[in-house]
Amino acid sequence: MTDFGRRVWHLIGKIPRGQVASYGQIARWLGRPRHARLVGMSLRSCPSGVAWHRVVNARGGISLRAAHGSMLTQRILLEQEGVLLRSGRVSLARYGWQGPGKVSRPRRRHGG
DNA sequence: GACTTGACTAGAC
DNA sequence: AGTCTAGCCAAGT
């Protein structure tokens, strides 16, 4: 695996439980704004322990295909963390990670 | 080293 | 809201 790949795993490991990040965001935080696809490529061979399921596409949807047999798995894993999907999508406004160095915002159901 | 592939993204219709 | 197209760039063959 490339050095970039390892950085991807490391960063993904920092995504708080119950939140998600997009491929593009991860690439940007690693200083590679055009390497969103490379992020996904790195996840193809990610080691166990990496919360790969917290990575979704820019629309908040799951980019995996049935061919990988993990499309449903990701949804299940996300919902186990309290991340609910609406029409196959996640609300990035609500579950989107702010990024490294940012404090996780408190989640609340109602206004506050 | 050229060609193909891909867990992406933004824009247009 | 769903589909199609163009752009992107490194890994794999």
C-alpha cells in the first residue's frame, strides 16, 4: 500500500463514531483535493479495524456496488452507530465530520 | 511506458 | 429527483 493509503486509514480512524466523511473531504484533508478516487482505492485493501464504513460519497450515498458484496454491510454498520440513511443517503449536514482538528459538534434532535 | 480501470465529483438536462 | 457527461489522477495490467 502506498504512503497515501496509510494516511487515509489513519485519518479515517479519527472519524468519530456516528459521523461520516466523504472521499473528497478525506483527500482534501490529506492535501490531495483531486484524489478522492484514490481514497476509495486505498479502502479496497484497508486492514480490519479501519472504520471504512464511515466514508461515503459527496452525496452522502454509498458508492460500493453489489459486486463487492459490502453495499448492504456499510448501511448496517452505519445504522449501528446511529447514522440513519434516507433514500439511501446520509445527511452530511447532520452526520458530516468537521475534519481533523475540529471538535465534534453536539448532535441534537431538536433546536437548541 | 501506453491503455484500462475505478469504493469520486461537479455540472447539465 | 434521476440520468448522462466531462474531468480528474494514480494504481493495475
